[in-house]
Amino acid sequence: MWPNLESGYSVYRIFSGNDLISLRNRINTQVIDVLAKYDSEAYELLKNEEDPLSVYHKLGIRELHGSTWIKTNRILSEADTAWLENTSSIMALRNSFGSSKTSDEERLGRGNYYWRLTRPGAKADVGPMHRDAWFWQLNHEYGENMTGLQRVKVWVAIETAPGLNGLLVQPGSHLREDFEWEGIVSGGMKKPVLKTKVDPSSLTLLSPPPGQGVIFHDKLLHGGAVNEASRCRCSIEFTLLVPTNPPQ
């Protein structure tokens, strides 16, 4: 399941049907639990919904959305992480790279699997174009010993609308050496800012159906696409640390 060498990414089915259903249910539970602590009004509106992800868009553009869904509130719990890492879907993915593990950028003592909700038309919900490698460079490898290892990013669709939302990538950009960027501090974290202007026509929108994911190179230029669908987009992502020279 390696990224395509030319484009820098490949699309695969990551989660089986049952694993996808269970993961979506666990994210739904986390949505309600977090809202109960951070946005009582939204909690009251959604607490009895069977599938909050499918109706979250009905809340509209709420000011509390950004402060509620900080990254730490979107990382799977310890119990859900343990469950996910024992699913046939994740075990098959990790085994395809030989010996691998999921990175722990937040230093929680477990792999970091974090999901994202992107509301219809909400530009603030999507991240700017960047390379993941820049985050690791700015944050001193997040404490990981990368000797003999390389990073592979995984982005998986949980709720998407074909052609209307998903992940934007610039094919082949992992091979470019002409990007200019700088690091800034935002929200107490060092983040990269791309200075090179990107031609929108050079970007490809990847919007695979739920359960399918994009596996891409650590240096591939990518970012969020403004959601043009009528419902929220939901995805989950994580970084695998895999051997630089995997066994054949």
C-alpha cells in the first residue's frame, strides 16, 4: 500500500464495512461527549440523535465550533485507539508496510488517530496547503527517533460527497524542491506557512467514498477543500512510521 512514486499518493480501501460502522459510531459518541463539556446548546440539540455526524450541519456556523473542536478533542480516546489498532483493517494496513507504528505527535503514550468535521461552506474548517514534513521539521520530530524510519500519511473518508469535498493534493509535489515556506507559532504550536503561490489548476480533489483512504508521501503538498456539499464532511487521519528499507 505504498504511495505511487510518481504522483506521491495512492487510494485504497482502508476500513471494512463493520470496522467503518463501528468507527463512525465511536466518533459520534465522542462528538456528543465533547459537546456536553464545551457547547451545552449544541449538546441539547444533538444528544438524542442516532447519527450526529449526519445532522451536525443543521447547527449552522456556530462561533463555538472552532474552540470546541481543537485537535486534542478530536483524537480518539485511549479505549477507542486500542480497539482501532486491533481491527483487521488497521492490522492489515500496518502489516502491508512490514513493521510499523502510528506516530504520537501529542505525546499521549499511544498512536494519534484524529478526525475532522468540515461544515458546508466553512472556509475556516479546512487547513491550508502544506507538507506534513514541515510540521515534523519545526517540532523536532515530535520526540520520535526516526532512525531507520520514514513517515507515510493516511487520510480516510468517513463521510464524503464525491466531487464536493475531500482532500486537495498537488500530484508530484513531493518531488519538488522549489517551495518557499516559513514557520510561525499559532495556538502554542509551531506551524508551517507556504509562501510559494499555488496554481489552483494544479490541484486534484480526492473525494473517495467512506472507508477508502489516501496514503501519501510525507512531502506531498496537500490541504483541505472547502466543503461544497449540504452535509458535513468527516475524515480521520494518522501518520505511520514505517521502515526505510522494508523487508521484501
